[in-house]
Amino acid sequence: MEDVLVPIVAVATLFLGLPWVIFHYITKWKTAATITGEDEKLLDELHYLARQLEERLQTVERIIAADNPEFRALPRTGSENEPYDFSRRN
């Protein structure tokens, strides 16, 4: 009897248990990966604040450059949407 029970349990685990665990975590992953409306609103606010800070920084740099001709702002590479690469700083 025990000789028959082990292969049945092994086959059941392989063909029933393993796919169930895989599909369970796939559905959990898909439901958790969605962004809520509140998260989207927060991201929009943070993006707006980042734009405002960037504009303020540019204004301060222009004022300092007007007062001090030797002032050299951090060099910007690429488009304005790309983050500044601090590893290239002198």
C-alpha cells in the first residue's frame, strides 16, 4: 500500500499543488502591481513640486551668476528630464 501512495502524492503535488502555488502568487502579484488613484495623485503633486523646485533653482543660479561672474553652476547633461549625474561632478 505504501508503495502506491508515494507516487500518487508525488504526482498530485506536481500536477495540482505546484501550479496552484504558482497561479496563486501570479494573481497576488498582478493585483498588487496596480497603482491606486491616491498614489497617482500623490505622484502628480510630487512631480509638480519637483518642477517648482527646479525653476527656483534655476532662478537662484541666474541671480548668483549675475552678482558673481566667476560663479559656475553645476553642468547639466542631457535633457532636463534626466537626473543629474553626480559622479561626473568636478
